[in-house]
Amino acid sequence: MDIVLMGVPGAGKGTQALKLEKALDFKHISTGDVLRKEIASGSELGEEIAAIIDNGDLIPDEMMLAILKKEVAQIKQSIIFDGFPRTTAQAQMLKEMLGSLGRKLGKAIAISLPEDVVVERLSSRKQCRLPDGSVKQIGPDFSLQDCQALEGEIFTRPDDTPEHVLHRLAVYHEQTEPIINFYQREGLYAEVNGEQSADQVFEELLAVLKA
Ligand code: AP5
Ligand code: MG
């Protein structure tokens, strides 16, 4: 059973997806991470993507789907989709793609978080680029000291400035929130409270998955 994790920027989708991946036999796909890898590769496509995402806007649906399909095709186990779908068109595309691969979505879970907490969280978020080019987020499982010990470079995401975060929130309300209705109609929608410790959010998520 595949699942979708949705929610405002900074809601904790990536944090929870990593916990689920560790605790259960899931494979985590963050479309944001996939896009940032394409940018880091220095490809022409990556340059095109950077111009869009650094500004906090969405990649066109067809382009996003083509990139995602390549990732999904290689995976046998259940998938956590983090950051996809982000438009109703993408939700429809995901349904069709999973159907064509004999896969099925079991739940679409939104992590809720008030906007003032979003801005505060993302303004203080830090990333670590390791010498092999991989990126880890500083958090409970990977500290600043871990980054320094591995000779990593600490940086902030270009779309995490307060102005970009406010723009990403506006994009979320306008383009992504309507998929809540889509998943309510499909009988797949559930919500957890993101304004509690990461472990408490995780417990709520596990309860939703068991329900
Ligand atoms: P993406 O990378 O998906 O960004 P996002 O949705 O804005 O979400 P974030 O990754 O910023 O936050 P998160 O919810 O994962 O939170 P996290 O766990 O990191 O997408 C980036 C861009 O790519 C988009 O703007 C768009 O341009 C493009 N894109 C991606 N998918 C696309 C698609 N499908 N179609 C078109 N374009 C697409 O946590 C945030 C911080 O809070 C961390 O510092 C963390 O340590 C901390 N934290 C987490 N949980 C807690 C907690 N419970 N308590 C306290 N702190 C916590
Ligand atoms: Mg994320």
C-alpha cells in the first residue's frame, strides 16, 4: 500500500517520511529532493528546474510526472510520496500511474501546521552537503557536529528565506489545498497534528496507518 504525505512547506513531511522508512518497509520519494538532485547534477534540465523552485513556484505537471515515473519504475516495495501530488491534475496522474503499475494508494495524510510556525521553522532550517555531493538535513538524527565531523558544508535552501516561504505558502493554498477534496472524495484522506514533537507526530501517523 502506497501513501501520500502532504502538508504546508515545513510541516515535517520529510522528517516523518524518514521515520516511516526506518520503522516500516517503505521507500521514501521526495519530489523536492529528486528535483534538487537534478539541479546538483548540473544538467540543462536542472538549470530550468532551479529557476522555478528557488523562487518557490511549482514545476509543470507533465515535467514532474516524467521525472517521477523514472523513480517509481525502479521500486518494488510500498512508497511514501512526499511532496507529490501538489495539484489536482497531479493527483489524477498519480492515480492513473499507480493503476497502470498494479499499485494502489492506501492513504493520503496531511500534516497540519499553523503558518507562523512554518516561517519560524524554515527560517532556521539548515542543510549539510557532504563531500560526495549528497545532502542531509540537520535535525534530530543528524547534527551540525555530525556534518562538521564528515567535513560537510552547511547551507540553507534558497527557497527558505521568509519571502520565499510566504510565497510557497500562497502556492500551497492556491494549487495544493484543493487535493484535500480530491482525497476526501476517494475516501483516503486523514490529517495529523504537526504542532507537537516529531515523535508524537510519528505516533499519530502510525495510528492512522493502522486504522
Ligand atoms: P519540497 O522540498 O517538497 O518542499 P516543501 O513541500 O515546501 O516542504 P519542505 O521540504 O520545506 O518541508 P517538509 O514538510 O519536508 O518539512 P521537514 O521535515 O523538512 O519542494 C520544494 C520545491 O520543489 C517546491 O516549492 C516546488 O518548487 C518543487 N516541487 C516539489 N514537488 C513538486 C511537485 N510535485 N510538483 C511541482 N513542483 C514540485 O521539516 C522542516 C523543518 O522543521 C526541519 O528543520 C525539521 O527538522 C523541523 N521539524 C520537523 N518536524 C518537526 C517537529 N515536529 N517539531 C519541530 N521541528 C520539526
Ligand atoms: Mg521536505
